[in-house]
Amino acid sequence: MLHPRIQEVTQRVIERSQATRQAYLERISHAKKQTRVRAGLGCGNIAHVMAACSSDDKARLKADEQPNLAIINSYNDMLSAHVPYKDYPDLIKDIATKFDATAQVAGGVPAMCDGVTQGRDGMELSLFSRDVIAMSTAISLSHDVFDGVFCLGVCDKIVPGLLIGALSFGHLPVYFLPAGPMQSGIPNKEKARIRQQFAQGLVTREDLLEAESASYHSAGTCTFYGTANSNQMLMEIMGLHLPGSSFVNPYTELRDGLTGNAVENMLKDLTQNSELTCLADVISEKTIINGLVGLLSTGGSTNHAIHLVAIAKAAGVQITWKDMSDLSQCVPLLTRIYPNGSADVNHFQAAGGMGFLMKELAKGGFLHTDVKTMLGEGLAPYMSEPRLDKDDSLIMSDAKGPSKIKWVPCPENSLDEEVLRPIDNPFSKQGGLQLLTGNIGKAVIKVSAVAIEHQVVTAPAKVFSSQAALQDAFSRNELNEDFIAVLKEQGPKAKGMPELHKLTPVMATLQDQGYKVAIVTDGRMSGASGKVPAAIHLAPEAVEGGIIAKILDGDVITLDAPNGIVKVHVSDEELEKRELQLSQPPQTYGTGRELFEGFRNIVSSADLGASSFGLE
């Protein structure tokens, strides 16, 4: 039986989205009715498509009888998460050849790393890169010569951008292929401890670099549960990954087998299945709700309070922060993965991983199991885990794919309840995110990483217009007291909504010293942030007339996470009298920022997805 709150929120999302969802599906239906993609191309057009192909692939493309697969790749060799994708196109092409089909790299998308740009000017391009990636995906597929799509992406804005772009081609089957996390490095608590020591001047830069390098040490996704790994969880629980494939390490036989299996699945569907499942079938109102449940039950990245709104909108689905908050009141927290605990995603995978998580959520009535996935109907296959096929007796009857990979039932019990819990013994009866409202607007807070004793703070405001100003105040020992840091002019229209993760060691140090501290900002914190209570994504933002721009040093603020409150203790009459306190216009040139003025002018507020697209 579906939990009543899941049913209630799903139904209101369906009703709210009726017009926009219908309009989207009508566009997809129109695209499906068109002639087979390459059939309408002129000779000059098709000659360009196959000019650099092998003679065999040219013959296949000329015959126009077999599928041609698009590969959208975020590969670069600077960022560890994307390095494994170098080899994926050749693997996909080799398998396509075995099916007498073709595959082509249709385009590349940028993949920037917030871990590199933290505290730097480039961070002001980070959020906008999502929409650039969406447009790059659309440009790559606009040649209209493909029958199916493989999206290769992992990190923060890359997966949401790829999915938003691909949804404009929702008449096609679309699979996401994960690259997997790197092997575990030094414990996350040790890394956090050294970061705080560096912020206090107790260790050298060389000590800090050694610790960071021991954590981020090889190809693969960073192992903490930030936005990148929240992306992987989402793609699996929404049915766009193969079951159990999100957190398999790169350069392993199992990882390569899963990639090959996904390609074979798509080719078999394209050549043998007249009722092909396309992306628009997979991404529905119920699927979006499943994604939200996954996010809440794992204490996932706060960035998805923005990204999921934008993804849903691209599919004609309208969700709100209140939907998330209402779900969070009933969805239990079943994992403790850093920054919500000490374990990393490799430990989560070993404890039972996504198969166990989804089985338990379904058992409690928190998932819509009747959705479509890349495998077809229903989530039942996702409550299993992949193995190399060495014992045919264990193969599940409904598993699909080449003989190299089989799916076996996921563990009946968690193998480590310090990391992954069953539905009847959660870490918390509520989810990891909370909506905050009050007289300064609405914001979100990640409560899964904040200790109960720190979830309510009432203290005087200290107002800053940049994170550097707060760090400087800390260096001058001006913050040794209870206070709430108000960091304004960091929103989408002001600065592209940069992450403010550099403040975490500073504020965590003060909290550890016994001060009651918190953050209120119209900017973002990293998906890896936690420990210090932070009301983020505040809307309306300062430059749009938000009350945050009227808060003065010394005004008393309350951040009350359990009761969903963020407010300044100043009368409405006094706030009405006050002028907006805005600094000089921020520098918006250098590091490419001048190229994004148009984005800053049209971007929506954070609660509407911080999107540059009018996908209403």
C-alpha cells in the first residue's frame, strides 16, 4: 500500500501539472509520428553524417535499417569523475557493430568541478553551466540522425543538464551510464578535522594538501555523498541507470560489464521491441516523486532542491519546495553517508546499496513501483544487485542483458546498520531536507547532517556581502560569539548563486568552540556541506528586493529547523521603512563572467529551479 502522504503529494503534483504535462506529451507525440530520423535527410546531409565513418559504418548508415546511437560525453582528463568516460565511446561502438548498428559521439558537454572553483570567481558560472549543458545536449541531438541516446555524466550540474536537454528529445530512449566512485581514501572525519585545523592556522598548507590528495586520489567520483553521488542515486531510483550500477568502481570487470549490458539492452529494444520505452515515458510525475523520496531518505544534496524543480519543469511537471517539505515529514532517513555520517558511498554500496534502499522504501509504501524504467515496466528489477555471471543458477528470471552480468536479490538485511538501515529502524522518522519560511522569505536546510542540539539558533545577525569578508572577520577574531551570518547578494541574479562551502570549516570551528552559529543566505552551500545549520537558497534574493537586504548587524534572527522557521525579529513596520542595503554592483567580468549577463538577467528564483529556460 502506498503511504497516504506519498499519494497526496503525487496527486496534487499531477493536478497542478495537468496543462504543462499535457503540452509536453503532445510535443513528444508529434515527434514520435515523424518519419524515421534519417529518412528525410538529403544526400548532402547524410554525406556529412558519415564522412569520417568506416566503410562498414557508411554502408550501415546508407541502408538506414539499423539503429544509430548518440553518445553525449562529458569526458575530460582533468576531473577524476569524468576520466573513465574516455573509453566508453569505443566500448559502445564495438557493441553496436556486433548488432550491425552504429554509434557516434554526437557532442561533448562541459564538466566543471565545484571542488576546483570553491571560493573562486569561476564558481559564479557553476550553476549556469547546467543550462549550458542542457543547450549543448540539445545542439548535439539537433542533427536528428539518432535512434537512441547514451548520456555520459556524473557530477553536480552535468547530470541535471544532460537530463534537461535530453527531455527535449523525450521521444527517444535515453540511458545514463555512470562511471563509478573512486576507491575510498582517508576517512572523511579526518579530512574534515584537518580542514578545520587549517582554518585555525594550526596546520600548514602542505599538511592540508596532503590530506586532500589522500581523499581525492584516483579516477572516479569523489566518495562523499554530495551532489555528484546524489545524481547517481537519482538516476537509479528514477530508472535511468541499470539496477545496482551507480556505485560500482571504475576500471573493474563489473563496471565494464554493466556498461556493455546497457548498450545491448538498448539495441535489443530498438531492434526487437515495437513498444519501445522512451525518455518521456520514464520521467513522469510518479518518477519525480520517487526521486524526491530517494533524496530525502538518503539526506542527499541540497542542490537538488533546485535541480529537481528544473528537471521536472523540462518534463512538464510542476513541483515545489512545499512538496519536498511535506514529503520530508514522513519519509524516513535510512542512510548515514558523509557529510551525514562517517561512511562513504563505497561503504553504502557494501552495506546493501541502492537495491536494499529501494526494497525498504517500497516495503514502507514510499515508492511508486508501477513506473516505467529503462528496462520497461516496474521497479522490481531495481531491488536486486549485479554480479559477474559465473553461476547461472542465481540468475533472476526477469533479468535482462548479456550473459556476462546477472542480477541477484539484494541482501535481505543491511550488512552495516551504522550506514544503511531498514524501514522499521530508521536513523530519523523524517527526511534530510526541510523548508524554512518566515518574514524574510523561504529557504531550505539540510537537517540530516546537523546535530539536534544545533538545529535551533536565535542570535544577532552579522551581515556580509561576500564569503571573503566573513573569512577576514574570522581571521581578525571578530566572530568569537553567538551570531547568525547573513550572507546576501549571492543569489542567481546577483552572482549566479555560487556555493559557499569555503565557510564550512570556519563556521564549524566556531560551533565546536561552543558558540551558537548559523548561516542565512540567498546563495548555495555545497552538497557536501553539513554540521552547521544553514538556511540557503533564500528567495526572494537580495537584488530582487528580498528582506535579506534589509537585515542590519545586531538584528536578532531565529533559525528553527524542526519547526521550519527562519525570521528576523524586526517589526513589519520597521522593515517597511528600511531601504535595501546593497553593496556596489558586483564585478561581473573576468573568468568568463561577462558572457553570462543574459543568464543573470533572465534566471528564475531558486524555488523555481534557478532556470534560464521558460519551460512553463
